[in-house]
Amino acid sequence: MSSKPQKGLVVVLDGNSLTPEKVNQVVANPKVKVSISHEAMKRVHDANAFLIKEMDKKVLYGITTGFGPMASHIIGKSQLEELQYNLIRSHAVGAGKPVEEDFVLAAMVDRLNSMVKGHSGISEALVNHLASFINHRIIPIVPRHGAVGTSGDLVQLAHIALALIGEGEVFYKGKRQPTKGVLKKLRIKPHRLLPKEGLSLINGTSFMTGISALLVYRATKVLDLAIQTSALSFELVNGISDAISDGLSAVRPHVGQREVARRLREIVATSKLLTNREDLQSRVHVIDNVYVTPEHIQDVYSFRCVPQILGPVYDIVQKARGDVTVELNSVTDNPIIDLKEKQFIHGGNFHGEYIAAAVDQLKIGMIKTTMLSERRINFFLNRNVNQTFPPFLNLKQPGLTLGLQGLQFVATSTTADSQSMGYPHSLHSISTNADNQDVVSMGTDAALIAAKAIENAFVVIAIELITLAQATDVLKSSARLSVKSRELYEKVRKEVPVVIEDRSFSGELNNLIKTIQNGHGDAW
């Protein structure tokens, strides 16, 4: 059984160059296969040979000993393989609904990339076997509940390992079925676990890291969309352009703030709707008495402070991308093999705190982005606030028809759902494993909660897109929008036609959500 794909695109795993984009490439396109570089396979061979040589002479954790608090139990030579099977079967005890197939596949890609760094001691046969599962898209059933995120994602990764030895259940070609039958159909033999291989499969952060790689990719799309909706909304309120000027951000030079402001300026460069501060000054005069001008002197924060609000989100996403990329190319099992020094090193690289912290911050950034979007939806739908648009952007007869009134409830409830997730899940540490694991990361659950926050962000941004398209039609201003904002408006209108007569467009909304989740480029 070979890991080398026959046709199509290939992502080469070498243990050093995996990125969130490459993980997404494998997950999003069934035609993309993985292969292992020659250098990486040699490292695997050499580490395995060293393990076989040394394990007869030394007491090695998880190889010739029991696990966790039972590490003082020395295992007989004839029982070393049985120990690995017992580890897998005893930990494949998760509960709840299956985790999203994409997340499981991403975790498998990361686990494979981590093992081919050549510090785990596993066999070439196991590398090829896992690669074959990935390339055939045999996705193990992994229950939702069970991870605490230290000593690795033991329970979730055990379910992946269970499938590799021909047990448990998998998704294959969209159907949930016993692993044994799928392998028989594909003429693939279950892998025979060798010493340390069960431990190497489950002792690591690959489940939370695989999920997080996809979350970074998705969060980047959310942020890109949020910048586009911010630009379009800024145009529709005739925003005062100095709020996004380089001069303003230059004196507060956070990287994210300057980048968001730059992107906003780039989008609105061709707009005919923005207000220039100098033109505004020419229309408003200081006289001896107090008077109220009809001109708006400053925009509300959800328009004026976008660089200051989304700038930190940009920084969060970039920080998360960096941390996840490091983890994707790290060795996170225990013990590890240092071939250069000819030694085994015992420690805690399996602790998921880096990923837990990264996804908690990513989640907070996505929630803040959702809140920003929701506030602008309210602005355009609430005549008491905008004092310009008809109630709920109604294009027919307010009172008789309701426009986008119902849609706002969806935005409000979805945003509230996200706000309830805001507390950092990594702080929910509970000691376990007979107090051996006394400070845990909760990284996998943190990642799954962050995934829900990102999903919610797409929902609210889709609602904002519909709102902004409707506001554009109310103003009849599509021809005056910037080129990029007009393209965005037209894309929305292909999915959701203008709302004049009241209709249920829940299906249109869901289609738009899917489109922006799966789309590419500046607009989508």
C-alpha cells in the first residue's frame, strides 16, 4: 500500500512546510492527495530503526511501560504490541454526535505531517497506511465529547487510530459504515500496531490543530468579508473619508489598524459617495450663536472606527495563523526520539495550550466582528437611528409590508448566541487522569466552540450583505458606488433579489451563506 497518489494535485508532506491553506486544499478538494517526501520517509525509517534497537535495553515510557499514573508498571516483551492495542481501544470511548468530517480529515493530515518529522519512532507502514486513508477519504467517526487537550487529544485521536486498525466506523463516500467493510471493499488490510505506534497516533495536539488550521482559513474569509461590508456601508452613509486616512493610522501605527484602513481606502477609491472633510468644512460655518447644522460632523463608531475595531481582529488572525502553522509542523507526542543525540526525550509537547489560547482569541475576534456587523444592520433598519431610510428598508408600503424586519431577528439572535460563547474555554481546566493531568488546555472543545462562532459570523455578515444591497436600492445609488462595492452588490443580488413584496427568503439567505463560505477572491 503506497501513499503516492496516481493522478491529480498533490500536497507533499515533509514535516516542515504544512500551512492552513494546504490543509484546506486537501480538505476542500477530494482530488487533492498527499504524499510523503523522500527525506521525510528516510527520517521515519531511521527513527524506527533506532527505537527497535533501543527498546530492548531501556525502560521507555509508553513503549515498555504503562501510561500516565501507571508508568511504573513495566510491560513484558511479549506484550508490547498488545499494550498499544489496549491503549487505542480503551481511549476510543467518545460520546455525542460525530465531529465534522472536514475537521477529522484535517486532523489526519496534521498527525501524518507531525509523524513524518522523524521523531516518533513509527514504521513506514503506518505512514503509508494513514496517507492511504487520507487519499481514499476514509474518514473515521469521531464523537464530539472526550477531549481535555493535554497528553494530546487522546479520545478523538484514538477513534482515528481505531479505524486504522480496522475497527469502529467511518464515513466513506457520504455513508456511515463499519470500517472493516470499507477496507475489505478497497482491499486494504488493517494496520498491525508495533511498539509505540498506538501512543504516537493519539499522543499529540493534532485534532485541535487540524481543526484550528481550517478555522484560521475560515476566519480570514470572515475578516475579508467584514472589510468589504464595512467599505460598502461606509459609502452608503456618505462616510467622512479622513476616518480611514493613512495619516490617522500613522500616528497609531498598529499593524492591523493600518492594514484594515489601507484595504478600506483601496476598496472605496473610486466611490462617488464619500464625504471629504474639506468639503464639509466649506458647508459649515462658525458664527456668534449656537445653531444646529444638518450636516453630520462625525460618523458613529461602527462606520468611523472600523480600522480600530477590525485592526485588532486582523492581528488576532495573523497571530493565530502563526501559532497554528508552527504547531502543524511540530512534534507533539511523547517521548520523542532525538537521533542526533541518540536519545529519548520525555516531556509535555502534547499540551495544547498554544492552540487553545490561539482559538480562544480567534473566537473573540470573530464575535467582535459579528457584533460590528449586527450594529450596522440595526443602523440601516432602524429609522429612529439613521433618520434617512424607510423602516426596515421597506420599498413598498411600510405598515402593510414589513421589508427586512424579520431578518433582523435572525441577526440579533445569532449575535447573542455568539456573545454567550465569549468566555475563554481554555480557562475551564479541570484536573483529570488521577491528577496526573492537573492543568489541561481544553483546546479541542475551544476549537469546536470557535468554529460555531465563525459559522455565526458568516450568518450575520450574509444578513448585512442583504441589508446593504437593499439600502443601495433604496438610495438608487449602485452607479455611484466604488467599482469593488458595486461588484459586491451585484453578487448579492444574484443570490437575493431586491425585496419589494414580502416573501420568505430563508432559502435565499442559506444559499448566500454557503456562497460566501465557499467563495474565493476579493468579493467572496
